[in-house]
Amino acid sequence: MKEIVPPPPAVVRNDTAAIQALFQKNVIPSYARFDLAFSHGSGSYLYDVAGRRYLDLGGGIAVCCLGHSHPEITRALVEQSSKLVHVSNLYYTEPQGRLAESLVDLIAPGKVFFCNSGAEANEGLFKLARRFGHAEGRYEIITAQDSFHGRTLAGIAATGQEKVKKGFEPAVPGFRQVPYNDLEAAQEAVSPATAALLIEGVQGEGGITPATPEYLLGLRRLCDEKKLLLLMDSVQDGHFRTGRFQSFQRILEEAGQAPDLPGLEPQRAPSADTPGGTSAARSFLPDGVAMAKSLGGGFPIGAFWVRGPYADLLEPGAHATTFGGTPLACAVALRVLEVIERDSLAHNARAVGDYLKNELIRLSARFPSVIKTVRGLGLMLGIELAADIPAFVTNGKAPALQCVHRLHEAGLLTIPSGTHVIRLLPPLNLTRPQAEEGIRTIEKVVSTLA
Ligand code: PLP
């Protein structure tokens, strides 16, 4: 008689608690994670391991610009990975050259270096600034309070938030912070050692605060006068999130001062050809721009662009990274740009962003005891919560965190920023009905808090 085959072990359900246990045992606990484990996504929706659907207005922190599981990203990954994934930067590959050309076309004449993250892109700009000032002994980079520039040692030295620096002293020398949007403070801070200024066009981690046009133009003037590089960290606010390729393009356009820059299909830009504006605004350009996040739509890639006159400062041997600009990463990033152009997503970011912002302002007028202000541009929006929402005072946790929790319970993903701001950084192809669904959920949660 044949032996009876024993039954297979019971299928272990891959539920949130089991996944969390794996993390607790094996993953360095440097992140404070929410009690959510996701298994898959589609468009602007994510599904947790129990099958619950969430509308994702966080977009993986401004990364998933085409949403989740976009078929064009899948196609680019499959097509390119079946040809060539990596060869190193000892050699040339076409996708890297073509992506660099696209980014130059979108910003202005210059050159691009590819890396793998936002922190690395900024690190490259720091080295560019030091190389720029080296012959004159200048090395200092002035950044803004409440800024965020990444978690490397130089990144935390550049960042204007004490919480990221604590416990990692001594700080990398040569970084100093001044109040954001305060031109006078920047002017006063410049010393004989200063080589560059670095700011975000819209501060992201600092609570969604856009720069004013006067600040941008004033910094440009200051940098020209003092022979400093003006560097912009566009890691979070770039890649059409504000409705133009770069947030400075949108900010100057908002003030009726559209710079003569590419970055949006002109025929679809409602105010790209706004008359008027100073010639300074029209010709505004930074000297360096850091990019990452949405550049790869979820596939890791970072880059920094350097304006023409400084584009050859980093000569052969001066800077490098093994993985920077692989054919795979660049093919995906090129496809992301194609889809943004094909589907007019810059226009969508502007239109759906305007709808969301107006609706949030309406909610702030209706529930002033919960929402203090609404800030941002395009699909980069911040909801600042009131200081003392009764439902949140006893718990001791930051109001932003508690509110984000409540939104999770209601099926909506958003991202806290500091203690009182909730960020919306959704995919650029978020539809109007999805935005309406998001507003209905926020309204429901806010009304219970009021
Ligand atoms: N710069 C800004 C403005 C950011 O928002 C971030 C990340 O949130 C970074 C730099 C760091 O990017 P990464 O996390 O890819 O290193």
C-alpha cells in the first residue's frame, strides 16, 4: 500500500502583523511606519494585504507621478531590461544621453549628472559649489530654515531642521541656515567664504511653503552681485508637480511674470504667455537644479542639472557613482516624460490641483477650528491644522499624525509634514472624480473633528 502523503502545512496568511514581525526582527527601525502593509496598487489606488483599497494622495512622497502599476512604466522596464540593465559609467549608453538632452531641453542649456536619490543629487550640487569656490577659498553654502535636503551627513548639515541633525554631530562644516523668504537675511548672511545659496522653490518637508517671486529674483540678483551659485533643490517640487517642469517657473508665472522657459506645452499653458513681467523674471535661471523622486516615477533615479557656464566644473574623475544613469533607470525616466507630455499631465496637475486647493480653502472657511490655512501649487498642497483641535489635545501625538491616522481609517493616504501640516502629493494623473472622492473623505473626517 502506498504511503499516505501528509497534507501540506496550512497556508500562512501574509497579513500586516506577520509582515510587521519580519520588520521588527530584521529591518533597522529608523522609520516610524504606519500600521499599513500594501501588496499592490493601480493608478491612484493602493491595496493593503487584507485587500482594503485606499485613495493615494501621498504618491509615495511625490514619487509615483504616474500612479501605481502604470502600463508604460512596466513596458519600459520590460523592454529595456531585456536589452541592457547596467554597464557602468565607463561606457556610453543611449538612454542616458537622451534623458540628459530631455532635461536640458526642459530647463535650459547646461549639462546633467545622474545619480540615484535626492540626497545624492544635492551632494553633487554641494561638490559643484565647493569646486566653484575652491580657487578663492570659498566653500560655504547658505540654506534656509525649515528646509530639507536629504539624510547624508552633508544633507543633514544643509537641512534647516534640528531634528535630523541631533545625535550625528559634529556637523559637516560650511552650511548655515537663514529664514526662508527673507531676502535681507540672505544678504546679511553672505560672507567672504560663501560660494552658493541653496533653496527649495516650495519647501516640502518644511510644511509646503512656496518661495515668493521677489525672493527668487532677489536671490538671483544677490548671487550675480556676489559671484555665488544659486542652487535649487527641486527633488520634491519638480517634475511638473506644480504645473510647470520647475516650481520656479510656476512661481514667477503666478506673479504674472512668466519666464521664457520651457517646461510646459505652451499651447496648453493657460498663462505661459502672460504678457508683462520684468525681463529679470523672464530670464530667471538658477545655476544648478537637483532632481529625483518623480523623475523615475517610482524607479530610483536622481540627477542634477548645471547651467552652461558651470557645466564642466566637475571634470573627469571629480565625481562618480556606480549606478548613476543606468540604461534601465534612464529608459524608465524617458518614458515617464513621454507619458507626461502625451497625456498633458502638467495641465492636469494645474487643473486638478486648483480644484483641490479651492475645495480645501472652502473647507477651511467652513471648519476654521480644524483647518487654519491651505498652501501650495498644483499637486503639491499643504493643509495646516489649527493649533488646538480638541479631539487631538489629550493624545500627545502631533495633530498632523493623528489626522493622517483618521484619514487612513477613512481610506485615504496623505503625508504629515512637521507637527501641523498634512501634505497632498498625488500622482500627476489624478482624475477629477478621484480628487472629488478625496475631498469628500477629508470633509467627512474634518467635520467629525470640528
Ligand atoms: N530634497 C528634498 C526637497 C526632499 O523633499 C527630499 C526627500 O524628501 C530630499 C531632498 C532627499 O531625497 P531622497 O530621500 O531621495 O534622498
